[in-house]
Amino acid sequence: MKKELFLGFALALLFVGCGDDEFSARHNQGKNCLECHSFTGGGTIFKHLHTANYDEKDASSKHKIQLLLSSGNIITYDKGNGYGNFKYQGDKNTIGNFTAQIVDNNGTVVNQSRTDSHNSDRLACNRCHTQEGLHGAPGRIVIFDVNQNLATAIQQ
Ligand code: HEC
Ligand code: HEC
């Protein structure tokens, strides 16, 4: 009897661990991941353009970061620690120029940079996509069409 009770408890813990909660945790949202990690790239997706660092409530983990390479290939960032955080650990040398895209759960592109405006020096997204934006970035990486360059893609 005791064994079964323990097993039930362990299973319950396992389910809690595997739930979405794992990604709702606060983990340096908005900060430059590469200041602490040796990933190839990383970044945070937010709902608003001028969200402060550490505001995990404004982050979106219902979206993903993908890089549309000028070759036509696509690289997708993996989920990182914390809600809305993403990381990439692949080879940076084969990337070249790319269009940075944000896609929703259905794979629809909801926001993108200008065509091929990003390159392998821009893999640590939050370095420029700060609260007010640095080096010409308008602010955070967001889930709506900032550049208004998806008009044809989302026509309705
Ligand atoms: C201020 C330093 C710091 C920043 C910035 C930071 N992290 Fe972390 N990260 C840590 C520490 C320390 C740990 C280990 C303890 C923990 O899990 O909180 C960790 C753990 C992790 C882990 C799990 C262990 C691993 O290395 O795989 C992932 C994934 C991760 N961070 C992703 C990110 C992403 C993505 C970003 C950027 C959005 C980021 N972190 C920003 C310090 C940081
Ligand atoms: C060196 C600075 C820099 C880095 C690093 C950078 N960007 Fe950008 N980003 C910009 C600039 C400048 C613009 C505005 C011009 C344009 O659209 O290309 C921009 C625009 C964007 C936009 C459209 C506007 C917005 O804020 O949502 C998206 C999406 C985007 N970047 C995603 C990313 C992603 C994803 C990464 C990491 C893979 C990244 N960026 C890394 C500078 C940067």
C-alpha cells in the first residue's frame, strides 16, 4: 500500500513537472541570454514593444522564433528556460543573411524583420531588442506585424 501511495505521488510530481508551468517560470526574460550562456543564439518574444526586462507575464510562449535563411532553409529556435524564452545551439557559420520571423502555433508568420536584414551577428536577439530598442531595433520582438510587411501574407 505504501509503495502505491509513493508511486502516485511521484507520478503527480512528474505531471506537474511536464506541464506548461515549466515555461511560465521567470527566467531573465528580455535579457541577453549570451551574457550568461554559451548558446549560439537566444531571445524572448513579448506581446508589447516596450516591455521591461524580467516581465514574464508579457512574454509569449505560444509563438516561436524562426530564421528564414536567404537560401530558403528555416532554422527554428528551441524553447529555453522560462516563459517566452528561446535558444539556438546549432552552427552559426552556415546561417548567412536571414529574415527573422515570429510564428504562431499554427505556423503562421505573424511578424518579421525586413527581408534578409539580419545575419549571424544577430543571433543574440535581446542584445538589440531591448525595452526601447538598440542599434535601430524598434523595441522588443513582438507577436504583431510591426513592419507592416506581411500585408499580403495575412490578407483577409
Ligand atoms: C543573468 C544570467 C542569465 C541570463 C541573462 C539568462 N540565463 Fe538562463 N540560466 C542562468 C542560470 C544561472 C541557469 C541555471 C539555474 C537555473 O536553471 O535557473 C540558467 C539555466 C538556463 C537553462 C537550463 C539549463 C541549460 O543551460 O540548458 C536554459 C535552457 C536557459 N537558462 C535559457 C536561457 C535563455 C533562452 C535566456 C535568454 C532569454 C537566458 N537563459 C538568460 C542564467 C542566465
Ligand atoms: C544588431 C541588432 C539586432 C539583433 C541582434 C537582432 N535584431 Fe531584429 N531587428 C533589428 C533592427 C535594426 C530591426 C528593424 C529593421 C528590420 O526590420 O530589419 C529589427 C527588426 C526585427 C523584427 C521586426 C520588428 C520587431 O521588433 O518585432 C523582428 C521580428 C526581429 N527583428 C526579430 C529578431 C530576432 C528573432 C533576432 C534574433 C534571432 C533579432 N531580431 C536580432 C536589429 C537586431
